[in-house]
Amino acid sequence: MNTVSGFSKFTKIQKIDFLAENYFNDPNSIRDLIQSFWHSDEKSQMTFDEFSENTITNFFFPYGVVPNLLLNNKSYCVPMVIEESSVVAAAANASNYWAKRGGVRAEILSFEKIGQIHFIYKESRQSLFDFFERVKPEILREVAPLADNMQKRGGGILEMSLKDLSGLEEGLFQIFMTFDTQDAMGANFINSILEMAGRLFKEKSQKEGISIEIIMGILSNYTPKCLVKASLSCKISELEDPKLGMSGLDFAKRFEWAVKISKADVYRATTHNKGIMNGIDSVILATGNDFRAVEACAHAYAARSGRYQGLTEIALTNDTFNYSLEIPLSLGTVGGLTSLHPLAKLSLTMLGNPNAKELMRICAAIGLLQNFSAIRSLVTSGIQKGHMKMHLLNILNHMGATDEERELAKEYFKTRIISFKAVSEFLSSRRILQ
Ligand code: MEV
């Protein structure tokens, strides 16, 4: 048994020693491996260590860039952090393709965050609503100091209302609050206000002999009114491309089918949306935002009709190809990791220090381009061709191929099916021959 007590109190070296000695056969090489991923600058390493708990080292991910994103007539070079082969290449490809066709348009449709306080109450519904309306202005006044700074930046609390959920769960009620958190993602701001508002609501109810039990107060990661729309549009004839092996119209129609399938079938919808999130998550990670929050929200939004569906919309009208993505994105460009992580800072600088709304537009644009690229491949050549090209490099790295072998393999596999076995056989045969 490798259980341990007080692990969090160990120093970093003690933690590594414990792991190396208890989980591996060769503790010394494990120690070396772990330490080889430390930052060479001690102060920088400390910053990373302090982001989380029980930190022993860093986990590297590739940081790539997509130049030539033309969005609302402005050019961006977009940072993307992702390990999956082909994602950055696909986004770059689609960016170049659309830059020649007018670029991406994106607009903010709404900009509002949400928090909830859930509580239990089992007496007269009307008295609760009367009481709530009476104490609401007092609560808003008393929590106002917490919103002072946010208000100075143009944000603050927008609305506070009472919802009766007792039809779903006996005795369940909810205080529903909306916020404008400007350029902050706003989790701390919202949660502090909710906890204080919950306490005040409880105190005031006690004074009036009303029996409520607060269960919890927390922001909601579902922000359907923090919405951005990105769109692509061009004449169908402009989609004509000899590489497609079909006419622009045939391509557009096959593309339309792919989108219809994502509306009709949940299995396809999930993969369709996963492709969109390949792009969005990569930018979210590169800018120090919370990809779990954005993922959870995107998928809830995809199911808003009661059925999980693809997030993009297509319309082929008047000889025009119109393709769009509407997605809620709750992002921050100040606070949190955005200023603490040196590479998140670098990403934001590379993007021209966008505010939260601009970052929403950029992410939606990349999500749509990413999806465009995937669908374009899927309905024409299939995606394996591009994917396997990148995969070949991973296999060659894994097999310790030399530079010369890499070049020969790239040439050889241009016209052959790539698999682990085939690459291994290719390398062995060459190595035997030498
Ligand atoms: C792979 O990570 C993403 C795709 O499967 C997306 C899609 O099928 O639309 C290529």
C-alpha cells in the first residue's frame, strides 16, 4: 500500500522522493526526468508551483500560432495550445482560405453572467415572493461595496430575481442574479456577492420568522446570454477549387449535408462540436482561460432545444454560402492566470491585448474555421490524409528516426497507407540494408 498522510506538507523534493521510491523501479532516473521539466529560472518555477497544489513539475504542451486570421477586417496572429496533430494546421489552412474570401465576421449578441443561490422553503409561496421583493433593495444596497470596483469599470450587478423550482423539487427556490463582469471572467466577483447575498437573505428571513435554509451560492457556467456569433460568407462559385475534385456547388451541398447530419444525430453532433472546441479550447488555454467552464457551457447550449445538436448553421441562398457559429463564451482578459502565466500574457499581447468581447470574437472565429476545415476535409478527401501526415512524424519520433530517415519516410509514405506497423517495417528494412 502506498498511502501517505500529510503529503501536502512535504517539501517538493520530499514529494518527488516519495513518488520516485514508491511508484517506480528506477527512482533516480524518475527524479531526473521530473526535474528536467522544471523551469531553469527558480522564480518562474515558483510561480507555476503556486498555481496549484502538490506540484512536482510542469507538463509541456505545444504552443503554436495561426497567422492570417482576418476577422472583422483586422489581422490577428492567434496562439493555440494543443497536443493534437493537425488542429493548428487545419486552423491555419482555413484562416488563409477565408482571408482570400473576405475573412470572418463576428459580433457579440449578449454579454451577461449568471449566479444562483439555492435555498429550501416550505411555507406560503406568496409570502416568500412578497418578502423577497421587500428585502431585495436592502440586499442590493448592502452588497454594493463588493461591486464598487467592477462598477467603476462599467460592470456590476444587473438583476436579481426569485425563481420557484418547487415544481421540480419540493421546497426548492432560487435567487437568480445576473452580472456584467467586463473584462474579468468574474468567478470570484460573482461568488463573493452570492455568498454575501445568501447570508443577508438568511439573516433577514430569520428576523421575520421565515424559515429558509440556504443550500449554496455559486456562479453558473451556463451563460447562454454571453453569446458571440462568427460567420463566413462567400459566393458559392468562390468555393470552386481544383483540389476538391468537385464543383463549388457540389461541395457546398455536401457541406450542407454534413451540417444537417450534425443536427439530426447526437453521435455526429458530439464530434462536430468537438472539432469546434479543438480550436476554441486551444486559444482558451493559450490565453489562460478556463476551458472546462467553456466546454461545459458550449455543450449545454448545444442541447438547449432539448436535443443535443451541432452548433453551426448553414444557409445556401442566392448563390451564397453562409456558415455561422453561435456560442456562449465566458472569458476574461484580466485577472486570474491571464496576468500570472507569462505565456498567457504573451498570447494576449500577440492578440493586441483584446478585451473580453474581442477575445470572444477571436475564439468563435477560430472555432468556426476549425470546423470549416474539418468538414471540408470530411466531405471531400476524408481527414485521415492530413492527420496521418502529422501522425507519421509522431511515429517517427517515437521510433527515434534520424533526420535522413524522417525525410525518406515522408517521401515513401506520400503514396502509401501510414500505420505504426508499416512505419516500423519501413525503418527496419532501411536499417538492415545499411
Ligand atoms: C478531430 O479532433 C476533430 C474532428 O473529428 C471534427 C469533426 O469530425 O468534425 C475532425
